[in-house]
Amino acid sequence: MSSSKRMIWLDALRLVAGVSMIGLHATADATGQPFIAWSPEDRIAPMLLRAVIYIARTELFIIIALFLLLLGLDRRPRSYGEVIAEQARRLLLPFAFWTLFYALFNLIKASAFGYLPTLVSGLTDPATWARWLLLGEVKYHMHFIPTLFCVLLFFPVYRSAMRQPALALLVIAALAAKHELDVFIWSTFHGDPILPWLIRAVKVFTYVGYGMVAGGMVMLWREVRPQTRMVLLPGLLWGGALLFMIKLAATWITVTSGRWPHSFVPGFWADFLMPVVLFMLCLCLSDRGWPAVISRMAPYSFGIYLCHPIFLDMAEIALVGTEFLPITQVLFKIGVAVVGTSLLVVVLRRLPALAWTVGLGPLPDSISRLFSLFPFPRKSKVS
């Protein structure tokens, strides 16, 4: 099986993962809750939409990133230091830019929703900046980048699953550990400033399980013929349907109670295993006729992920004081965010000084020189 061909199926997953984040964040109200001020009947449509959209979580991005890294290392071996330096340039520099941007941009929404003094006080608080810069708490989506970078640090571990793909099953043990440790930490350290740091540490260490999945999928991609992989398809479809049924049960809890179903344990498993099933499904269907246009759109997925809260905030500000039904609000926010974010990312790609902020261009020379002052290995010259 040649891996040199453009993997349009993987581009499709990247695009779906990026766009799904818009829908995911749009299906909550401006406070991040499931429209608690509305009746259960009014919550049905947005929560059903959320159940569909939520099959592509940020964990899917992690599997994709690790899968591509492991494939790339086979084609172009690099030292541990070179790999980490490349990932730091690719992830942490855009992360720093958008952290500073959202630290200021958040003032607009804070002013509209009446919590401006609290946010302004955070701008002078070192502990707040530590959480923003190290945990990505400056905006609800920014946590993904430092988490991904930390998970990437364990990439040598994932290579063992490339030799023994059965090790991918360790994701189940990792997720079980995550659930139990999260319950312990929340119950023991609730209200303690150390809480978010402990939660993130557990998240990173247990997400190594997704790296094992990525390693196993590399072996499946390289060594197993497409016709043979299709044998897995019926079981994956059944497993995906089963997980979605559980997600519908969790959705019912949200609709009737107005709360996210954090205590519904089957919902935890459905949420965190669905990205694995979705990735495997698309891999098994990789030899199908995927439209080539997907590969032209996929590079924008990183920018869509980074920029979409700008337009969701603007849409939520526009909705202040209105009485539109939740599903109308959701569709309005999705429409504004999809169109606005797509246009912004296209514009940024055409601006050499800013294209790097969305992963669509090289770093400007001034930033490259500044980055070279840090004790990272030089970027490999092998293409």
C-alpha cells in the first residue's frame, strides 16, 4: 500500500474536525450552557444537532496529527529534538499569537455581557496569564494546542503500536484511567487553584492512548490491503451506531434537565471512543472516490479552528436582547461563523506577514531569527 498518494480521506477528516468545532460551540448559549432558560421542547433541535456534530471532537484532531507525524517519521527519520522543534514552530508560535489576540478580543464580549471588570483584572494577574499561556484557557478552544503539543512529546511510545497494533487497545485502559482520575481530582481539589493543572496533566498522560491508536492505524494503513480492511467495516458501523445511541441517551438527559450529562458514564465512553471509530471508518473507506476538492479545502481547517470564536462572539453579541428560539440562534451562529471564518482564513493566507498564524505560510524572517535564539535543534534540511 503506497502512502505517497494524497490521502483525501484524511483531508476529509481534518476538514470535518475543523468545521465541527464551529457547530459544537454554536450549540450552546453565550454562557456555554445548553440553553437552560428555555423549555425542554425548545432544546430538542439544537441538542440533536450537537449529538451529530460531536462525533468529531478535538480528539480526532489529535489522532490525525499523530498519524501524520508517525507516517512522516518513517519517510524522513529525524531525531527527537528535531521533531519537537518542528512541532513547537508549527503549533506554539501560532498559539502565542492567538493567545495575545484573544486576551484583547475577549474585552468586546465581556463589555457586551457585563463582566468587563473581571476580565480586565485578569489582564494584570500573573496566575491568569500562566493559565492562558500554558493551559490555553484564554478561550474555550485554545486548550487544544498546548494539549496536542504535550501529547506529541510521547511520540516514541506510539511507535511500539506500529509494530504491535494490538497495543492500540490500550486506549480503553487510558480512558478508564482518565475517567476515574478526573472524578477523584474534581471531588478532592474542587475550588483549589491546582485543579486545572491536575486535570490537564491527567488529560495529557491518558491521551497517550490516542497515540497508540494512531500507531496501530499506521500499521493498518501501510500493511493491510484496502480490500482486507473492508472486513472491519460492518463491525465499525455497528460500533459507531451503538455509540451514537448512547449519545442520544445523553442528549435526552441534557434536553430534560438543562445540564450537560457529565455524570452519565456511558456518555463519556461514547464521546471519547467515537473519534477512534470515525477515524477507522474513513481509513477503511480510503480507496473510495473521495472528491479532490476536499484536499484543496483541508489546509484551512487549522485556521477555521483557531479563528471561529471571533465570529461566534460577534453573532452572540448580535443576539443579545432577542427572543429567537435556540435552534434559530444556533443556525444563525453557525452561518455567521462558517462564512466569516472562511473568509478571514482565506484573507490571512494571502497576507505573507500573517499566513503563518493559521498554518498557511512560512514564518517571517524576523520571527524565525527570534526563534533561532532558543536552544532547539535546527530544522532538518531533508525534504
